[in-house]
Amino acid sequence: MGHKVTSSMNDKVMDGLTINELWDALTILPKKSCLGEDGLPPSFYIKHWDIFKEQLCYAYQVILKTRQMHKNL
């Protein structure tokens, strides 16, 4: 039988994402893949982490809470 997301796992995700968790997720991605809507690879965000970390964390918090990606993020 496959793995299943439990209620407690879902609650933890919905509680939000810390800057450290976002960093950990970002640094395990292949550095030149996963181009997003902005066309920038993970290596761009890693290189400029000190500039973007708060904004990225905020954007992901909004996306998790609203389940929508707003254009003004």
C-alpha cells in the first residue's frame, strides 16, 4: 500500500512554511531545472537568497493559505 498524508501531516503543512524549510526544499532541487512561471531556476534564488528569502516565504505562505497564486506576489 502507498503512503498517505495524514491529518496531522496536512495540519503541519497548512501551519505554514519557515524560511529554513523553504531553503531546504530549494537546495535539494536540481539547480538548473524546475523553471517556474518567472523562468528562473532554483540556482538564481539560491545565489540571491539573502535578498529574496522573506518575500519568497511570504509568497508561499499566501499560496498555502489561499491555495491560489496571485499575480501581485
